[in-house]
Amino acid sequence: MQAAAGGPMKLRTMFACSCAVGAVGGLLGFLYLALLHGAEHVLGPHGHDPWLHVVLMVAVGWTIGRLVERLGSPGDIELLMDNVHLLGKERARVRQLVSLLPISLLCIASGGGAGPEAPLVQTTGTCSQWFAERLRMCAADRRMLTIAGMAAAFTVLFGAPIGAALFALEILHRRGLQYHEALLPAVVASLVGYVVYVAASGLGLAPVWSFVLDAEPVPVDLLWSAAAGVVGGLVALAFTSGVSRARRVFAALDERRRPLVGGLLLGALGVLSPFALTYGKYQIDPLLSVGVATWSFFALAAAAKFVGTTVTVASGWRGGFIIPLFFIGAALARSIHLLLPGTNEAILACSLMAALNTGVTKTPLGSTLVVSKMAGLSLIPTTSVAALVSFALTHRSVLLESQRERIESAPQPTHP
């Protein structure tokens, strides 16, 4: 299966390698999430006294600082994205995974407001890059295989193979999908990773959330989706600005003390609202099934997650903000629906979730397909309208600094 050193992969080799990294990504995803769920039962905020959990969060923050000191920096997904752009110069940093895995598991399991998407994508992408280096592939093919590994991880978390493949390609850039030659390897790896994860977990093919349409979509819902795109874009701008400002505040602290202070703040936020803690994946269905509540209840839930995730990301607690953004969008949709009962709540929810995530990550196509699949609804026209409106509104705002234009214009691989 080895490719000639410095030469492009043949089609058969590319297909086999994409299958291999997809299978490994699906298995790594299963193992990581199994460990995470076990740790959540011990460290999670559910079932603990809120004030006792404050002590636990401070202890976790202190432990994170000690682990970074002893094991070294765990890196982050932005560093992996840099590696994808600079594969001619950068090598896989497998050593960072020794630090990343225990630290991210502690952060997420104890109730940090960020999810497993970033650590898992960093893990599978790094392993895929290392695999490509062992096969002595050229830089362009190493890039393709790294992206394929990232796509497999997104698939495990989203359960949406095609959407995850597009997401992995879009998130590297601020405008569009530029490493287009990696699309087929990413789709192959996503599908294989999905099959492996479903077989290992036994979860089946059901959507992640149980959204129900109030009524069939009508033309006016396109206008509501465009309005949701504006709202989602504005919230995305606020989130980007909030995280950037919070990072500057935490930068004044010693690197080892940032997680400890972050843990203290997160614990205090958890006392005020349970929605400030955890990354929100398993809070969305219960939130939307609440029978009697005011619009302000859901607006405060969104605000709590907004602040909790901001503190988590800025203080050095490892995790991703994609699923928390979905939670914020769903909570805001319920709030708006209670204020404007004539709207279709499911359409609003999908539109706001995609718009908010697109405004931060610049992934309109991937966000549309991922949200539609996770919600189990065929709402691509309305959801894509919201995503594209948000994209247009937020295109100058950047949170992921590693997003950039394609650096090189090297000849594309040919596959005889």
C-alpha cells in the first residue's frame, strides 16, 4: 500500500488508505467516547451538590495545570489546521496526544462547557498524518489523508458522514472549500468511520435529537430562516468577540493557573445555572421538551451556555465549541417561538443552530448538512438560507486564526 516517495497516490492506494484512517478514526472515536461516558458518571455535575461540584471543578483545574507542566502542551485543533496548511514543513505531533487525551477527558467529563469534537479531531487527524508520513507520501497526499482522518472524527460525533466530510474541508478556510482534491478521501473515510463506530457502539442510525415539525414548511419559512440567519450571525459575532476578550484577560495569568481559575468560575456558574456546564449534546432534547416555561427561561439557558463555553475555551480547558453553539441555537429558537407562536419551532431551531455555528466556524455547507442529519429533518433549503445569511454577515469575523487561504498551488495528484 506504500506510495512512491514524493509521488502522488494512485486511486487504489488513496481508497485503501482512506478506508484505513476511517476505520481507525471510527475505532478511536468509540474508545474515546466510551472513556468519556465512564468518566462523566464519576465526575459529571449530575447528582452532585452544586457547591461540592465547585470544589471538584477547582481540583480538576489544578490537575490540568499539573498535567500540562509534566506532560507538555496538548496542542489544539488550530495547530493541527496549521499542520494541514504547512505539511511540507510540519510533522505530526503525536507526542502531544499523551497530554491531550487525559486533559481533555478530565475537562469534558467534569462538566466543562466544551465538547469532545476538537480533541477527537486533533487525535484522528494527527494519527492520520503520522500514518501518511510512515508511508512516505508527498505533501499533497499527506494533507488529503489528514483531512480524511479529521472527517472520520467529525462523523463519529455528528452521525452525518457527508456533512462531516464537507465540514472537515470547510473549517480549514474562511471562504469556501479549497482543498477540493481531498473531498473523495474525506467522504470515504467518513463513511467507513461511521460504519465502524455504529458497529462498535450499537447505537444504530437514528438521529441524535428528536426534533418534530409543528407543520410542513411553507414559503414564508424561508423568510423566517433568513431572519434566523441574522440573529445567529449576531450571536456568533458576540461569541467570537467574547472568547477573544476573555482570552486576553486569562493571558494575564500564569499558564498553569488559568485552568484553576477557569474551574472556579465554571463551578460558580454551575451554581447559578446547570446549563452553564457540559457541552449540551444531551441537554437539547430535554430542554425542547419542557412543557411549561417562559421565553426568558430559554433565553437564560442560552446565555448560561454562552458564558460557560466562553470561560471554558478561554481558560485553557480543552474541548470544542461546535455542539455548545448548537445548544445555544436550539434554546434561542424555543425562546423566539414562545414570543412569536406563529413560527415553526423546528425550522427555527435548525436555522439558528446552523447559522450560529457557521458564523463562528465559516462552514455553511457542512453545518447545514450536519444539523439537518442530527435533527432528523429534511430542512436543507431553510437551514442553508440561514447558514448563508450568517456567513455573509460574519465573514470578516475570525475566531479560528489558523483558517486561511490555500497556500500553495502545487500540481494536483493524478490517479491513473
